[in-house]
Amino acid sequence: MNNKISKDPYRGARDFYPEDLAMQNFVFDKMEKVSKSFGYEEYNTPILEPTALYESKSGEELVAEQTYTFEDRGERKVTMRPEMTPSVARLIAKRRRELTYPVRWYSIQNFFRYERPQKGRGREFWQLNVDIFGVKEIKAEIEVISLAYEIMKSLGAKDEDFVIKINYAGMLARIICEAIDEQDEEKINKTIKIIDRFGKIPEEDFNKRLNEVLGKEKFTILIEKLNNGELKILDKNNPGSKICEDLKNKLQEIGINVEIDQLLTRGFDYYTGIVFEFFDTNPENNRSLFGGGRYDDLLDIFGEEKIPAVGFGMGDMTIQEFLISRNLLPEYKSPANLYICTLNEEYLDYANQLASDLRKENLNIAVDFSGKKVGDQITKADKNKIPFVLCIGEDEVKNEKFKIKNLQSGEETEVTKEDIIKII
């Protein structure tokens, strides 16, 4: 066979070498710790869902253009999950009468969307999902936004590194209707989805999409009002405006600043109230980091009574780009605490027994099997970023005293087995 198989992963997916996975786990650990500190419990769902679940509420564009959808061998139409909200709503609907409210749940799982891979966006990605069910008041929004804020702070972000924007779902539809004198609901919904991409996609692409939906005359009017800021004027008569103001003031009282942005919509059909997004303030990465909102009606698709719900999804790729741009990711360190070298193979059994004893003391020990020169073994330990190295030879076996070397400082110390545990 002449054609060689590519060594690259599927386009839009990623391989994770140990140092890559360590960085991802660093982020996940922070997400998980903060979520649990607010009392949230972990759950999971299957990676495959019936396509009807997404066709009902996620929006036609998502299913038709951005999902991996196919028929299985039983001729059932299935989709690899592109998001978690419909799935968690399904879980809640199934046991809605058995659960104790408010339900606080979180998960960190992988998702798939068929879209153009770019910086901070892939076809396979991991995402934290946080949701609270059973709270009608803005107490839920306050808690969820506070939780998201605390994750950002735990990752080392400063307040000036990001901005939180809020809006109320449906407000933009009313504004657009009045701005261009348009009552066609389908056109308005399509327009809102395009406006949600304002500043996130190239201007030429944005204008082309909007023109196709509205026609030249109404497109010209809307673009003018969009560019001069007229669409961002707060509609004081809209009930949603008061809820936004209340939420803004309540968050400000606990030290979290937010902005009301009339153009913020989020891209899904299921939001029914407050929506919010966290944005990077770095001019070189000026983009949405993650967001969420209230979705009180999602259980309708299961024929169940409404349960109020608020949640958000935080993707790993955008967050890692954010952290990389600010040097907030830690330096990679090997999980091994100590590397044991041997002068030759006859001391390997002793080295393995010493390693076994030290592992019982909760230390992570790697033993060199290569039989190479000691200098080469030490170089290997240093290259793998293992902090300590110890060599076994005739004297070490006879006297049970060892020279342990700190590879960062170069300091070498003679120790007993018990001293090894203390030093490491």
C-alpha cells in the first residue's frame, strides 16, 4: 500500500500529549472545585442523542449545518451532542417528581459541532455546563453568574481582563420590529441570530447574511441604526429592562460589575429571560469566552410542566486561549516525584522494591529500565521535568543510604529511606 495514513487527528479535533492534558486538567480542576463549592453535583449523559431533541429547541441552523447527524443501523436518526442543555433538561423531565429543588448540577464533557475550525473553536471540544433548576427569581442568575465569575478568578483572571454583559431575551426582537417596521416573526428571528454574530464574524460576511434576510432597504436602515448605537439604547418601558437593572444592581452589591447590552441575544431559541456572556478585553483576543441564560420552557418538548432553569456552558478552548494570552497556565510538571536510576541491571530488583515502598507513602516513583549510562538516565529525568533523582549502586544496596539530587537547584543530599519521604 503506497498511501500512508496521516499522523494528524481528524480536522477540528485535538490530540492531547501529557503536557496538553495537564493544562486541560488544570482548567477542569478549577471548574470542578468552584462548582462543588457552590453545592453543585456532577452528572453525565450519553454522547449520542435522538436528533429530535435538538430539532425541537436548539434551532434549525444548529441541526442542519453544525451537527454530526446520521442514521444508526436501526434506522434511527441520532446526533452526537453539540451542547448539553437539551440533554440535562431530558434528565430533569424524566425524574422531575423525584428531585428535590433547587437542583444544582454540573458536568464537564466533550461535544461535537461541524463548523469551520479556527482559533479557540474546534469540531470537538470540552465544556463545563452548570445549571440550577427550580428558582424563578433572579437569585438563580445571581448565583450562576457569581459561580462563573469565581471560576475566572480562580484561574488567575483579574476584573479588568474580562467584561460581563447581560440582556433580556426578546427585547432585541421588539427593538428590531420598531426600528425597521417589520412584523414577520421568521425574518426577525433570523435577523436576531445574525446580529448575535455582530463583531464575531467578518463585516462582509455579516452584511451579506443580513442583506439576504431583510432585503436592501431594511438592511440599510438596520445597519445605520446598528452602527450609530441606536439599537443599544435601553428600552425603559420593556419589563425585561427592569429585570436587567435589578440584576446589575444586585451583582454590583457583591462586587461583580456587569454591562447591559441590548444586542446580546445568544444563539439558541430556548432562552426565555436573562442571557449573559463573558467577553475577553484583550484587543488581540476580543471575543466571547462563554455564556448562558434562563430557559424556563425547555421541558415543554417532553410534555412536562415548566421548571424554571438558569445555566451556562464554558468551553475549554476559548478559556485556554484566554489563559495563554495572559501567561496564566502553570508550567508542566511530571506526575513523578522521583526518578530512580541504576548503575547496572543487577540493582533493578532493589530499585523496584524501593519504588514500591515509597509508593505506599503516596509518592509517585518512576524507575529507569534502559540500562544506559547514569548521566543519560539523569538527563532523561530532567527532560521529563521530574524534580528529584536517586541512583542505586552497590553502596546504596549495602548501606541503605542514598544520594538524592534536586534537579532544579542541583543540590545533592545523603539520605535514608525515611528521609526521602520527608524531602519529597
